[in-house]
Amino acid sequence: MVPITTLHYLVVAAALFVLGVIGVLTRRNVVIVLMSIELILNAVNLNLVAFSRMWGNLHGQLFAIFIVVDAAAEAAVGLGILIAFFRNRETINVDEIDLLKW
Amino acid sequence: MNPVMNSALNSGMAPVATPFFFYMLAGLAVIGGVLVITRRNAVHSALALIVTLLAVAGLYLMLYAPFVAGVQIIVYAGGIMVLFLFVIMLVNIERSSKERRFNRMWPVGLAAACALLALFVSAFAKGKALFPDRMMTLPESSNTQQIATMLYGEAGRMGQYTFAFEIASLLLLVAILGAVIMTKKKI
Amino acid sequence: MFFLNHIWLIPLFPAFGAAMMFFFGRRLQKATVNAVCVGAVVFAFLFACFTVVEYTHFAHGTGHPFEKIVYTWLGSGDAHLSFLKKDGTTAQFNADAGFLLDPLSSIWLLFVTGVGMLIHIYSVGYMAHEGGYYRFFGYMNLFMFSMLTLILANNYMLLFVGWEGVGLCSYLLIGFYFHRKSASDAANKAFIVNRIGDAGFILGALTLSWYLGSFRFTDINTLARSGHFAIGDPVLTAAALLLFVGACGKSAQLPLYVWLPDAMEGPTPVSALIHAATMVTAGVYMVARSNAVFVLAPTAMKTVAIIGALTAVFAASIGLVQNDIKRVLAYSTVSQLGYMFLALGVGAFAAGVFHVFTHAFFKALLFLGSGSVIHAMSGEQDMRNMGNLRGRIPTTFKTMFIATLAIAGIPPLAGFFSKDEILWQAWRSADGGFPYLWLIGFGTALMTAFYMARLIFLTFYGQPRMSHEVEHHIHESPKSMTGPLVVLAICSVCAGWLGVPASLGGTNAFGKFLEPVFAREVAASVAPAEPQEPAGEEHRGLEWTLMLLSVGAAVVGGGWAYGHYANAGKDYPEPIAVKAPPLYTVLYNKWFVDEAYDYAFTGRRKIGKIRLGAMGAGEASSWFDAKIIDGAVNDVGWVTRAVATLSTWWDKWIIDGVGVNGPAILARMISYPARLFEWGLVQWYALVMVAGLLGFGVYYVWK
Amino acid sequence: MPNFIMSYLGSTVTPGEAGNQFWALIYVLIIFAGVSVAVICMNWIERKALAHFQVRLGPMRVGPHGLLQPIADALKLMLKEDIIPSEADQFVFWVAPLIGLLAAFTVYTVIPFGPSQAVSDMNIGILFMLGVSSLGVLGIVVAGWASNSHYPLIGALRSSAQMVSYEVAMGLAVVSAILMTSLNASGTGTLSMIGIVQAQQQQGVWFIFKFFPLGLIAFVIFAIAMVAETNRAPFDMAEAESELTAGYHTEYSGLRWSLFMLAEYAAMIAVSSIAVTLWLGGWMRPFPNLLNAPAWDFIFSLFPGLTFLGLAAIAFVGTARMPADSFFKIQRIGLAVFAALLGFIALLLLAIAVAGRFADASVGARFRDGIDYIYWFVLKVAVFMYLFIWYRATWPRYRFDQLMKIGWKVMLPISLGVLVVTAIVGVIVS
């Protein structure tokens, strides 16, 4: 069997990233859009950790940890906005959230 | 996480297992991802995302990053996903399950994403030679200590990332406050 | 070396107390406030005692200063902050948070913390029924912090920090009863008058550093004593005079003394601590600290001596006829400060410092005693309404009596030794001693004895002149107030024995201790001790004569007061008013100095129709502004309006019509299709982001 | 292959570390079986103990003193009809109990029953345990949601909010214990479960007594939080019968319901194991550094056998006190057989202890030591299990807002304070 190299991990990460992008671009449900963003962040983390192993130092892992922190903050604030919005408009569909247009 | 996998990593006794587990975890992750973006029901999506997150945690373990894996499990699977499930339940509306899943511009989005995938694939194909066949081996046993040293420093010295770490904690605090203020009806 | 190395903790104890009060004071119980604030000062005192003991071991009698630099507070080791010296070389602008302990600062350290501790304890009783309890103690602790910073500083900049800090606390505490207009006015007055002095001080310090290249006392002293500078050097003279202006402000010397009597609006412990014992001696401290510079400037020394002597006699003369018990003491303080400056001016620095030391005890005691009297009299301060209190408040009476003897200069109490040292030096000092100066000092001593005895007799002897209701309430103060009085009385008796002069068979240990600080050359500490007073033996007879004369003056002054006031009843006659009514009027109105200042400087009073001073300047500039400037402005405005009317028409029809709206309509028409791209949909924006990402990716992969 | 199997027996590390997959598998099976049996025992003991707390007899019919009752219950639950509500989300309803069970059992991979008696010694052991046990929340939330019914949903939200809240205090308490592991010469702590116990061994003190009372406070916080974390009384909001019928598993029945129960009891044992490992010296017997002569080793190695001997004696007394009526004949014989079984195990353990004393070979002594380690660990955990029952019998249930208030406003600040003070004291000491 082919040994597992960094490239393998990158391919997995790329796949997750593209899936996340598809989710962000096409789904209507805000919650799922946020989950897709988590997917994207995970793909990035996977890349960082893979490179961390490739170069034999830990900076990539540290960045991954910081990104996890960021993701937690993003989820908290995003979901907070969502709940506040839902309370006002009774909807969680992205394409009905278009107040910015005006 | 899995004794068999650990043994394969540590002793190099059964290298056959590594590709097997890699493909298994990678497959789980990707299948989970596909389910996340296709399920109609948000709870199903969340469950699928949990599977993906756990599989990615497994991949971290294979990459000799047990601490990141642990953080991934605690923060993502144990924390963020519970939050997601909570919110899904709070905003659970019947009509969302009967409506269209995708927005009107979905073909455009899909095309863009496919273009992105093509870009990635071509980039990988072009740069394949840059990647070494064998990866460096990180010592697993001291991973946590090294991360701690870089985060907090040692023997009275600031670590390389101490300041960034404090800023991150501040960011979290701000996020908590923001979320609470936005969500509470009466402050 | 533990205490010396941690010398910076001494100011931090009261700073901690102050911080506690400011942050949590409002919620704390009185007992907690007492524990924190008084405890902080007690700790500071104990710490200071240990530190000084350690310092004497450290110095072994050589007076070698101990310097501890905690960190560089202004400037740095690099050349970032440097300035051009007068001689064209550059020097570092370097101010440390550094602490200097030498005999001079040890003495100040001991009596400031000691007297401060006693007054804090006294305040527990005195302030017990006042509002703003925690505020008072917070300010007091802040004051202690500033004062300790001032005396422990090792450079002029840090000293200035303490200097301003004590000024601020003085302001806050004078205005403690801020709801009373007179109190807040007095606070403002003190603050503003002090600013005049501070301007002189900071200019002097900067001049010194510009000339000598450092703020540090040790550097400046070493340079000044190196013999490099001629005696009478004009820059040094200017610097010394400017420093003395600062000292005048802080220590209430002649032109700038006016704030101190008014400062009696504050609570009595404040008067005792700040305006008698510690803060007002900061000027003396600063001049003594800069003695190396002053020695090089004889003109400045003469100025100091003359101003000091004049202040002494001037303030004493006002004190003769005042009726407010605290005001008498305030003028007495100004007068005694004049003594100190007289000593400094004739080069007898040790004698001046000695007088500061003894004065701190008996003046604090007098003020605290007067506070006790006021306490007993339910707030009455006018001596005309007192009388015959000696049996009612015996402890207060006895301690105050001792203090009066001390300040009048009756041997062997503290004041005798220090005052006679000053008078003797004024007579014969090599640095400008002059019999006329002695004569002024002698006259002042006579007046001092008189007005102090007058205070005692009017308060404690004679017939009771207070109203019946007040009389009913007279009571001795609580233990926490009388305790400090007793301790201070013991100090007032004994403090002088530290400096018994050689002519009386003493050793003048105090002077010896301070000697290294005031040495004239750098090598003085190394050179074998030469005979201290070569002239002492020859002049012993003269010295004894002078002593006898001043003791005689004290007795005569006291006896004269006894004759007039010992049996004062209601509507007793003032002897000066009887014999020389115009003089009495002048003295009673304080030589009309406040009025003169009002005419000349503040402008609160008009001379005829002309107003001078600050308000005069304000009126003049107001007139100038209203008539000349505004007039010009109005004219210009009229012209502008005329032009604008024309311009409006042009703008409205030509510019707006053709120039602006035309292109706008055009732009709206063109932009309509572009607007269709902005949907307000997040995902559309995300799509654009992805497109951008694609673009970058393609560029980097195939560039 | 036999060599491969036997080669592990002399090893001093866990099979996971040794890379021995065979033994790792055996360990997994043993632990799975052991936990299941423990849950069954626990079930019986809880019913009996609760009954006696309330001055009742409890199960008496099935088997002597109801000994076979849990088995009968298990059979009943397995045979019951498995109802899935028609409006429920089928797949999620089906998968929810599995999530909880998986989370509860995965934790056991890193629980050290002895220095080598664990499936694996992970570098991030305690982190892994906290993380995986926090996954149990997901099972509950999802179960409540999938039932598509009001009570379960509210119960699920309540219990998950409660678990998430108490996890914070729990984690901080754990961190203050981990901080204590770094008080050695090198100054590096450890997250490994085995390493934590070894750190207590090196420092010669259980962490509950370290920096008294800091360790004790952290332990108490953990002990409270772990009750809330497992949704047991007095924090059993989710299953408050009087308010929510049965909380998140109202709609569950039969086997799935029993899976929830299994997960709950397994989680109880797991968190108790964490507490024992972190604060109570894990597998160590009392005073291992003080009483460390071989003779003391021998004396303490008699304890497992003596314990079983005591249990056998109780069973014999029970047999003797049964009525001599022929109606009870079968029961009497059954109990006698059970007592004999216990006595046999006791003799076996005693024999091992004696053999371990006199066998010079290292394998014999190691075998004896292994039994010792497991015995002391299980004994400490058993104390906690009894405490869980005791709480349930004694304390009234909290109101939900009080519960959250205590969690956020009392426990969290205290645990933060303990953490900070521990850090300061640690810096001062070292």
C-alpha cells in the first residue's frame, strides 16, 4: 500500500473544505450554514496539523488550537445573532435575511 | 483512542494498519461532511458533523497531535455541537422541513465549489513533488508539555504564544458577552 | 539589609491604605477603616525605625548615603531622552523611582512617620463623629504616602512628585468640609499660592540639571562640592533662588505665607500633621537637601536668611493679637518656619534641621491640644469665649503647658536648645551671621513667649467666658486623643537633649549625626575630624550671655502676658489696643497683606475705578475681546454675509443646477444596472469571496 | 502466537503502550464484562439499600434475598416490545442511546486499575476522559429531541444545560489536581491517568490531602459536579418524575431504555474512577510509602481474600437464618451455593496472596500485586457508588434555577479560586 503522506491529509482537507463551501453557498438554513463554516475551519485545522507533522514542529498545532478558540467564539456569537434574529423575524432562512439590501 | 491504532503508531509493529485507519477515518469524515450539507433536518446534519469532527480528531491522533485531538473532542464535539443542538431545538420550526433545502443560486454555488475543487486538485498535482514521502516523527509523549511551553513559557519566561493566548481568551470573553447580550430578552 | 533593600515599602504601606479607602472605603466599617489606615501608618513607622537602625549599622557613622533605585521612571539607559547641558555636552534625562537614605532623610523619616502615627491615632477620636470618615483617612494616608515619597526621593523629579502630592492632599484636606464656602476658598488659596512656589521649584530643578547634568542629589552634591564651580556662580545662584521660591511657597515664607493661616479651615489633626509638623517643613528639607548648591550662592543664602528673619518677626507680630486659637498657632508656625530659614540662610543647616525636629513635636502637640480644647468647647475656636479650662481638661492643659514652655524656649525643654542654637549661629556664623539678624530673632523670641503665654492664659486661666450651654458640655477628650498628647509632651521635653551644644557641656549628637550631609568638601567624610568649633572656646562667654538674654526674653514675655491675661474676665482689655490703637488695628488685620494682595494680584478689590491683578487683567482682556476683536469679527462677518448672498445665488442656480445635479442624474441612470448585483444576500457575498479565492489560487498556481 | 500472548505477561506497561493488540482486546472484553456485571450488582444493591433506608425489604422473591432480580429484570427488558413513537425521528431515536452508551464505555480505555492494568495509557488521558464523557450529553439531547414530545424535550434541554454547566466547574477542579502533578523536580506535570497516580506516589500524598484544604475543596467540588454530571439525585432534574414523567427517556422502553440505564451507571462508575484516580491515590493501598516492608505487602495482599471471606460469611449467616420450612428449601440451597462460591473465590485469592509472598519469581508477585491494585481501586470506587445511593435516599431534589445558580455562582467561582490559589501555593512551594 502507498504510505500515507502529507498529501493524503491535504486531499481530505480539500474535500472537507469544498464540502463546507458548498454548504455555505447553497443551503438556506442558517444553522447548517454555520455548521458548514465549522467544516471549513476543520479542514484548515487538518491542514495545519498535517503540516505541523511534516515540518516536525508544533506551530501548526498551536494555530489549530487558536482556530478552535476562534470557532467557539464564532459559533457562540453566530448562534446568538441567529436567536435574536429568529425572535424578531420568525425565520432562519438565509435568503429571507436580506435587510442589508436597503 | 483506539488501542490498536496507538500500537501501530508507536511501535511501528503493524504499519499495515496505518493506511487502513487513515482511509477509514478520512472516509468517515468526508461522508459525514456530505451528510452535513445534504440532510434536510438540521439535527441529522449536526449528528453527521459530530461524526466528521470525531473522525478528524482521529486523524489528529494519527498525526501525533493528541492534545489537539483532545481539544477537538472537548470543545467541538462536547461544547460547540451541544450549542448547535440547543439552538436547533430552540428555533425548531415545522415549516423548515417542508421547504426547499437549497437557495435559488445553488447551481452557481455548486459550480464555484467545483471550480475550487479543480483548483485544489490541479495545485496538488502540480506541487506533488514538494511533499516528502515520509513525515517527520513528532514525539507523542511530550506533545502536551511542548504545547504548554510554547503557550505559557517556562521558568519565568513568556512563551512564544503567551500574548496571543491572552488575546484569544479576551476574544472568547467578548464573544460570551456578545452572545449573552444578544440572546437575553431583558438584561 | 532586608529593611534597607525594601525601603520602597515604607511609602507603599500608606499608599495601600489610601487605595483601600478610595476603592472600598464607602462600604467599610469605621473599625475597619481604623485598622487599615492607622495600621498602615503604624507599619510604616515600625518599618522606618528598623530601616534607620539598619542604616546606622550600614553607615557606621560616616553618613554615607544609602541609595536604592527600584526602576527608571522617566527616561532610560539609552540616549532616547537626552538634553543639552549648558556647556554644550549632552546628558541623560534620567529620573529614577529611587530612594535615598542619609542622616537628613532618616531624621525626617522618623519624625514624619512617628508624628504621623500619633496624629492618626488622635484622629480616630477627633473625627469619630464626623462624616466622610473614610475619606479623611484616605486623604491622610495619601498624604503620608506623598510625604514619604518626598523625603525618600533620590532626585528632584521624584521629590517633585511627592511635593505635588502633599500639595494635593493639603488642598483636599483643607477643603475637607467642602460644603463650607470659607473652607473651599481656603483650599483654593493654598493650592494657587503653592503653584507659584512650585513653578519656582521646577524651574530651579531644571536649571540645576541643565547646568550640572543630573537630577540626582548625590550627583549634584558631588559636582557642587568638587570645587569646580566658583562661589557666587550666577547660574547656581539663580537656581538656588528659584528653589527658594519653591520653599517659600511650601513653607509659607514671606511673600507667599498667606495660605497657611487660612489653611486652618481644615480639621485640626490636618493642621497639626500637614500645616505644622510635616508638609510645611518640606521647604526646609529641600533647601537643606540642596545645601551644596546654596553654599555656592552667598546671595541666595543672604536672601534666605533675611526672608526667614523677616517672616519670623512679621508672623510673630500678627500672632500677638489674634483671637482664634488655631490662627495664633498658625502664625506661630509661620514664625518658627522663619527661624528655620534664618538658620539655613546663615549656613547653620544642622541647627535649622534640629529646630524642624523639635518644632514638629511641640507644634503638633499644640495643635492637637488646641483640637482637644475645641473638641471640649463644642467647636468654639475663639479664645475670647474660653477661660479657666485647666481644671476641666487637665491632661490637655498639662501637655499644652509643656509645649508652650518648649516653644517659648525655657530650658531644658526642646525649644530652648534648638532656638538658641539658631540665635547663636545668627550672631556668629561664618556664612553671613550678623548681629542684626540675632536681634530680629531675639525680638521674635520675646513675642513668641508673649503670644504663647497669652494663648495659655486666655484658654486655661482667668474667668470662664463661654456660654452656659457650652460650659455644661466641657469634657476631657477620649484616650485615643490624650494618649498622643502625652507621648508628644514627653518628646517635647526630651527631643532637645539630642542636641545639647558643647558650651553647655553637651556633645550636640544631632549635629554630629548630620555633619556628613552638610560637609563643605567631598573629602570631608574621609578627613580626620578637625576641632568642630574652633571659636567655641573663646566665645563661650558670649554664647552664655545670649542664652541668658533669650531665656530672659521668654520669661519677660511670659510674665507680661501673665500680668495682662491671667485674670481676664469678660471684655478684658487687649494691652496693645490700649496703648497703641493704630498698631493694634494693623496687627489685627494682619498688616493688611491679604487686602494688599487683593488689590495688587487678585484684583478682588479696586483702587478707585482701576482693577489690578488677575481680575484686572481679565477685565482688560475682556474689554479688548468685546470691543476690538469682536468688533473686527463683526465687521468681517458683515462683509462675508454680503458676499455670501451673492454666492448663494450663484451656487443655487449655476453650481447645483448645472454642475451637481446634472452629473448626479447621469450617475443614477448609469448605476442602475450595477445595483442589480447587490442583492443583500450573505451567500451572494460569500460567492464573490469564493470567486476571489479562485482568482488568487489560479494566479499563484499558474503564474 | 503463544509466545506473542505470553510475552506480555511480564510486561510492566499497559498493552496499549506495549503495542500488544491481543491483550488490549482481552482487557477491553474484561472491562466491558466487568462493568456490565458491576452495573447488575449495583442495580441489586441500590434496590436493596434504598429499601433498607426506607425500612422495607426490597426484592425478596427472585432468588434468595432477590439476588437473581437484576437478571430477571434484564430478561424482561430484553423481551419487552420495543416501541418507537410514530412521530419520532426513527434513526435518531435509534442511535441516541448508543451515543450515550458509547461515550460511557469508551472512557474505560484509559482508566488505570493498576500501573499496567489499563487498556492504554494515553498521554492526554484525563483530557480524553473529560472529552468523551462530555459526549454523553449529545445522546441525551438527541434522545429528547427525537422523541418529538414535550416532556422528553424539556428534560433533555434541562439535563444537557445542567451537564454543560457543571462540566465547567468539574474541569477546573480537575485542572487544579493536574496542577499538583507538576510539583516535582522537573516541574512538568502530566495528563496521563497513570502518571497522575504515580505523581501522588512520588509525592507521598493523596491529592485530596495536598495543600490542605485546597485539594479537599477541589475534590468536594468535583464530587458535587460529578453527581450533577451523571444526572443522579439530588440533581436528577431530567428525570424528575413529578414534573417531567421520566425526562428524556419517557418515550423509550425495553432494551433501549435499559441501554440508557446501563450508560448512566457506567458513567457513574467512570466519574467515580476519575475522582479516585485524581484525588484518592488510584490503585494505591493505604500508606504505600510508610508501610512498605514485604511483610506489610503480604498483610495488605490478604485483604481481597478476607473481603470475599466476609461476604461468604454474611451469605452463610443468611442461609442459616432462613426459615427451616421446606418452602424455602431451594432458596436456602441456592444461597448456600452462592456462599460457597464466594468462599471458594476467597480461598483462591488468599492462596494467591500466600503464593505471592513465597514465590521468588517476579511473575507470581506481580500477579498478586495486580490483584491488590485492582482490589483497592474497585474498593474506593465502590465507596463512591454507595455514596450515590445514599444521596438518592437522603436528599430532596433541587429546583432547576437553584441548580444552575449553584453551578455558575458558587461552584465555578470556588473552583476558579482554588485553581488560582493552588497555582500560587505551588509556585511558592517550588
